[in-house]
Amino acid sequence: MRAHSALAGLGAASLAVAMLGTGLAVPAVAQQAPQGAMPPPAGAVAGAPDDATVRKAGVALRQVAQIQQDYQQHMRSAQTKEQQQGLTQQADAEAVQAINNQGLSVDQYNQVIRKAQADPDTKRRLLAAAQQAH
């Protein structure tokens, strides 16, 4: 079982803010568009997500932050590029699973993250949900 103490209290909010600011909250796998699909315009984000979706995304954000933090430590000890790629794929798979476990698709999660990056109110709601997640 993962120790949640590393992200307890302000630590979770600080890490989530940093992730939102840099776009790291979105798993790399989730950022890849399927072949032939046109990505939405950079500024295109739907209206404010409902509270339930924001809560789910907040819990997922906290879990994704923990996964990324755990794997960053593993990446430092990787000896080869192949090991790093394997670790990246494992981290992405865990992040996608964490998102799906909250009842969200990766697209729904990404929409909330993009909205939070563009809208201070959504960002506040998302970070509050991430901070309250256990």
C-alpha cells in the first residue's frame, strides 16, 4: 500500500499546483491522439465541470501525483534508456488506471485539467478536491 504521507496536507496542494502549471498532471499516454484524430484547438475547453466530476478528477490528480512522484525516484536509478521507457510505460498505465478507477475516462480527466489550467475557479475546486482525497 502506498504511503499517502508524502502528499498529506499542503504537500498535495503544492504538488498539484506545480503539476497543473506544467501540464504534468496528464499522463503521457493520454496526451497522444489516436491516428487520424484531430486534436481540439488549444483553447477549447468545455464549460465548468460539475462538482462530482471535479471531485473524481481531484482524487485522480492526487493519485497521479503520487504515481509520478514514486516513478521519478525509480527513474533516477534506471541504468538504460530501455529501463526508463519501461518505467514510463508502467507509470502511464498506473495513472490511466487511477483515473479509470474514479469512473472517469482519460479524456474526461484531461478536460477537467485543461479547464483548471484556464479557469481559476475550476483550479481552486480541483485542488480542494485533491487535498481532501485520502
